[in-house]
Amino acid sequence: MGLLVIGIVVILIVVVFALIFWSYFNRIIRLENRIDNSWAQIDVQLRRRADLIPNLMDTVKGYMKHEKEVLENVTKARTALMNAKTPQKNIDADNMLTGALKTLFAVAENYPDLKANQNFLNLQDELTHTEDKIAYSRQHYNDTVLSFNNTIETFPGLFFARRMGKKTREMLQIPEASRELPKVSF
């Protein structure tokens, strides 16, 4: 009789352990999928912004003939974003484009006719809304990475994540250079 009780206890322990492992395995996979989805949402917004740039450039070219360098920087940054193949290159190109657009809009302040152009105002508004969506998408990505990292760095998730070969993910960070205001001189 004692051997039967020990057998049942061992089976129950194995079943409980298997259920916990199964639960954490699925949880970790779901969180990884959320991270991938969050990144895809960021990528969609970055592409949307990049698609708006040619229209913006066509609008400002006629007004800003003397600002060739500013226009070239926006074009280079857009090209880098469109050609980015990895998340890190995508982030770097996005930061470059953000800086170039800040400079473009700062320079546009010196062109009253451009500032009054309805097409320019519409594009500027679209870009502003897209920037808001990018910021929200980045926040969602970082929140998802935080949940994932917390799950795999705390007990008992740590135990299961190691067996699954999972490592923490990096959050998106804004480089120090992107926090500075653009310097525009004439």
C-alpha cells in the first residue's frame, strides 16, 4: 500500500511539473510572437512614413531651391530606411530620417509660402500622425519585451526559458543624438 501511495505522489508531481512546463512553454512562445508582431507594426509605420516622403519632397522642392543639402539628407535617409534588412539597420535609418525631417521642417519655417501651402500642411499633418503611431508602436514593443524578459528572468520561468534556449530581448532606445534639437543656420 505504501508503494502505491509513493507511486501516485510521483505521478502527480510529474504531471504537475509537465503542466507547469507546458504552460510556461506556451507563454514564452506567445510573448515571442507578440514581440515579432510589435516589430512588424513598427515596420509598417516606418514604411508608411517613408512612402509619404516623395510627396513631401515634391511639394518643398519648388520653394527650397537653396536648401539642396537638406533635401538630399531626407532622400538619403529615406533610401536607407527602405533598404534596411535588419531591425537594427531599420532603427538606425529611422533615426537618421527623423533627424532629417526635423531639419526640413525647421528650415521650412523660413518659407512663408511653403508653410501656407495646403499640400505641405496636409503632408506635415500626415507625418505627425505617423510619428505618433510609430511612438505608440515602439511603446507597445518595449512593453511586450518587458513582459517577455520578466517571464524568462523570474522563477519558475527562468528555469524553463534556459531549457528552451531563450535569452532576453533588447528594448528599443532612442539614441542621445536623436534627443537633441536640430541645428539650423542660415
